[in-house]
Amino acid sequence: MFTFDINEKDDLWCIEDPGFNEDSSKYYEGLLTQGNGYMHVRGSFEEGVRSVKQDEEYDRKPANVTLEKHKKQSSKWGTYIPGVVGKHPYLFTEIVNLPFFMAASFAVKDEDLDMEESDISEYERYLDMRDGTLVRRFVWNTKEGLKLKMEYFRFLSFADKHLAFSEIKITALSGEGDLSFRSGIDAGVRTNGFNHFENVLFTEDSDSISVSLKTNGGNSVLMSTKLFLSDAVETAVMQDLSRINYIGRKHLKTGECFVIHKVVAANADCDVEGGNMEARNVSGLYAVKKENLADYYEAHKKVWKNKWDDAEIKIVGDEKTEKALKFSTYHLLRADNDENPNVAICAKGYAGEAYCGRYFWDTEINMLPFFIHTNPQGAKNLLMFRYNTLAGAKRNARAYGYKGARFPWESSVSGEEECACWQYADHEIHVTADIVYAIMHYVKATGDRDFIKNYGIDIMVETARYWVDRVDKDMKGRYVLLSVMGPDEYLPMTNNNAYTNHMVKFALDTTVSCIEELKEKGEFDEIKSRLNITDEDMEAFKDVAANIKISFNKDTEIILQCDGFYDFADLDFSRIWKDRSRCFGEFISQEKNYRSKALKQADVLEMMMLFPDEFTRQQFISNYDYYEPITTHDSSLSAAVHGIIAARIGRDDVAMDFLKRVIDIDLSADKKGAEEGIHIANCGGLWQMVVYGFAGMKSGMWSDEVTFAPNLPEKWQQVIIPINWHGEKKRYVIDKNGFELR
Ligand code: BGC
């Protein structure tokens, strides 16, 4: 009887779920999300949780996501193919939660297997991050007296990204009886309580059953499944309104066992492969035979192994941090589809619907450094996503009444603004300049200067045109950016946010210098006529870059976050913020918050981290000391930035506190941060904290070679970091005395 040759469990690599609990079950579903870049499935039980209706409809209204209370339920199925979207009445374009193809349920007589109600013992469940497989084992003591050992194993193939596999092995430990099963695809799901499906159609042929559907966003999806059974058991196809299944019954006696293998193929009309979706689906599914199941698993494992070879960081002396970093790395690796330039990585890492599957600056600033140095092709495609949505960004600028291109604060697949809350949508414009920063970071670390000529320059020129139109002139003749929200979202409409102005200056200077370089290489003429670049454009780019208001230099002690920052009200945090385990924003009205000096996240410090050479050590210290006490870290992006700076200025204990905070954001079982998805920007943040903070790496934006100035925590004896630099894979060994290239 064939079963997959599963890895032996290794604690360093396995994330465990301690057992069903209605309060934590949804958290583990998010935490144990599986994926292969192309598709993602939350770690839900195959049989669901009986008391939860997955197709319940409700209104999710636009709200501040930091403070929003999500629907309380102990299970939320989530199956996502990035790029497959639907239209929501208030939330605009969102990713669609697709049918749950891992669905499989069991019953003995009238008793359904259910983690909440059944008599379960010896429960064990874990995600093995080495190869992204999910394992569940337990004993089901049925009311009939039949005692069954249930063993589940599943993976989404990284080698054949349209295929998923599962194995369920049932062994009768004692007793005798009939076990009935239903295994199929369940389309009874909703996205944020909304039904995006149109035309759901169930079909069957001699070997498989299928669900095809259209979303109200215009996408088509096809999912098919077939089973291989260890014994000749008769099956039938049964469907109801929302689900199509194979059903069957197996008589089991003590010592007997039965194995069900399930293969799923999923394809969508927006796939990069193009061509006929049905034909691709059929050929993928039919190539899988009972005899070659093992080969599919081997091929899948091999891809994961290569990915880990390029990305695994080892921390000798601190297994806890190493494991947390593996967790972050695992989710970054599975969330990225390095073959698809039409999608990026959504803020919840395709592990939940809190951010509707939207793309933020998180990709460019928090995640991109990881990909630049571990998978440049993946990094390139993340930037290509912005290039491919430039037309949408141009429409977006037009909609706001400006020239050029304005990237949306929240992007879906088109590049138009999708953020439903005006404060962010209208004012959080720094993302448009962040993208230019990210392009240069990629180019400097990879040496791929052709990227500028072929794609980057279009983004630079169009966004430069937007900035030229977006600035105003003050009485001193300086260019100012009025009514702006910086990275700190607790001050929504400020003038001359230091971060934004500096980033815009950088973007304009970069645009001008890239044009000069292209001219020198004789490559500018074609670009000039294609983008219709005039002398006036060039003058305006230079003029705004040279004269945009930058209110600090190397002598400024405290860099003001924005004009008049000191005038915002001071707050007595100890009086207001009664429970520090909850967000500060929960203890203050938005109105009061918006007129006070309470920061949601790093803002000036973020700028200093991205342009470290422009500031003195004393400026780092003074600004850290000024801003940290008034920063609430209500955003998950904040802790890592503070941790990096604390490590650099030698505040070792504080840096360790931030490290714990960063790790806890998703991994603390008390906080349950992963319920609505993984904080994937923070995953990139943890990587940066180890690499840029403790190991002190300088590269790319800040150095023409890779160097390290380590400030390792006391118990870290050695850190081993793989770094891709200009196309070469290098491995650095860092210890307290320095670093060595291996
Ligand atoms: C943060 C933003 C971030 C977004 C998505 C917000 O809470 O303030 O900086 O881009 O979440 O992660």
C-alpha cells in the first residue's frame, strides 16, 4: 500500500498546533497556511468545523484595519490564486476566496468526525517548513466503539504549481464498522462575507469531478480532483448546491487500514501560461497516476530544498530566533510567485482576507530586500508588477487631477486606487516614490542596469511628472508637499512629511541621473520619443529635486516628522494606554489621535534606516530617543525598524525586546496575530533585523560591495547568511569579531 515518504519530524522546522480550541483554531489556520506561489490554502481541517458555516454572508464595511474587529468564528477556509479577483460593493476589487479543494469528511454510522465534538486523543498537527507539508494525526474514538487512527498529509506542489496532493490514511486500532467518506471540492465559501461567484458549475467525467466558476471580477477558475484508493471501494459522485464529492464506504476491522490519495488541479484564465485553461487543467491532472505519486512529492521537495539553500539563515546559539526566521522565510517563499509579473505579495501573504489581497509599499520596502538577496528573479517580478500596472497608476493620477503616474496606496491587479478609506487613499502618496527607491535597490544589488532602460525609466519618468504636478510653492519659493500622510498613519494630513519629501527628492534625483546615464550610453533617444520627454520635463524634474523643502541637514538634532510637528498635542500615554497588550488606537478616539503626537509607526526613523549615510550617529541616537517613546507600534511594520536602529546604536537590550516583539506578531499564541493572515511585511522585517540590524550588512543602496559590521546578541555565536550579489550566490559567516565569505 503506497504512502508518501514523509520527513521525520524536526522541531526546528515544524510549527505545531497544540490541539483544537475554538478560540485559537482560526489562528492556526492562518499560521499553517500552505502555498506554492501560484495558490495558497489556509491550514483548515479537511472536514471543517461543524458549527461554522463557511458561506455565511455579512457586510464588511470599510474601516481602519488596525482597529477593525473581524468576524469571530473558529474556522475560516481560505483558498487563493493571486490575480483572481472580484468586485465588492464597498471594498472595491478584492482577492476571491475560492472553493476549498482539500475538503474531505468522514462518518461512522451517524457520527461525523468533528474536531469540536468528536472524542479525539493523541492529537498532533504541524507544518513542516522544509517542504511546506501539513501533517495531522489523531485517534478518533467513535461512539460505535470503532477506534480509528487518522493520519493526514498534504502539500501544494512547488514543482507543478497547478497541482495539490493529499493523503489520508485510516487505521482501525480496535473494533469493527463502516467508515463513510466524502471527498471533493466545496464552493460554499465567501470572501469577507461576500459572494463573488457567478455561474458555479459542477461536472464529472469518468476519472474526475470539477468545479468551474466565474467571479464577478471577470475571472474564470477551474478546479478538478480525482482519488486513488488503496482498496477497491465503490465510489459515487454526489453533489448538492455548493459541493461536489466522491462518496464511498469502507468496512474496517482491527488492524486494517485504508488510504485515500487525492490529486487536485487548479487553473485560472489569468495564469501566466496563457492558452486554454481547460486543456491545461486536464493535462496536469491526467499526468498524475497512482504509480508516480512519489515522483511528484520528490520533485516538490527538490524545489523547496533549492529555495532553502538560497535563503536559509542559521543562527548558532539561538534556536528560537532561527526557527522564527525560518517561519518568516517559509511564508515569504511560499507567498511569492516568481514566475508571474502580474501579481505581487499581498499584505496578509495570501493567508487571509483582512487586507482584501491588496499590495502596499510593504512589498518594496519590507519584503524586497529579502528577494533581492535570495531570489533576484522573484525580486524582478515584484517590480515588474508595478511596471505592468503603470497604466492603472496613470489613470489613478488622472482621477486625482494630476499628470504622470500615481501608484495607489492599496493596489489590486489594475494599479488603480482600491483603498476604501479616504485618509490613506488620498494622502499616503509616498508609495509612488518608494517604488523608485526599490528599483534602485534591486539594480544596485543585482547589477541589472538593463532593468532601468527597459522598464524602470518608464516608472521614473511618469512618477516624476506626477510629483512635479503635485508640489506647490511656498513663500520662500521652495516646493512643498501639502496634505500628506507619511508612513505614520496617525497624522493624516500634514505638510512636508520629512520621509515623503526626502523620498520624492531621491526619486527625482534618481530619474535625472538615470536619464543622464542612458544619454551617455546612447540609449536615450528611443526612450525620449517613446515617453515624449521634453526639455521642460527635464528642467522641472531637476528644479523640484533641487528645491523641494528638506528641513534638516547633518547638524539638525531632531528631524521634524512634518511642519509644525511640535504643535501637535502631547499625550499622557500612561493615563490613556491602560493595557499595552492592545493597540493604543483602541484607547483613544480617532479625532484625538489625529491631533496628537502619537505615532502609529516609524516615520523619521524609517527614513534614517533607508538613507543611513545621510545621518550622523548622534542623529540616530537623538531621533530614536525622541520618537520611540511617542511611537505606539500599532502597525506591525514598526517594531523591526526600531529593532534595527536599536541594534545599530548599541542599545542591545532594547534591540532584543524588539526582536521578541517582531517574532510575537504572528508567532505568539496569545496574540493570535495570524488569524486573518500572516503579517508578511513583518516577515521581511525580521529578515532585515537579523541581516541589517544584528549582522550589520551594508550592500546595494549603501555600498558597492557586501560588508558586515556585526553587533550580535550575547548568545549568538555565529550567523550564516546566504546572499545573492550581482548574480552570484555567496554565503557569509558572521561572528562577534567580523565576517568571512565562504
Ligand atoms: C500600516 C501600513 C501598511 C499596511 C499593510 C498598516 O497598518 O500602517 O504601513 O502598509 O498596514 O501592511
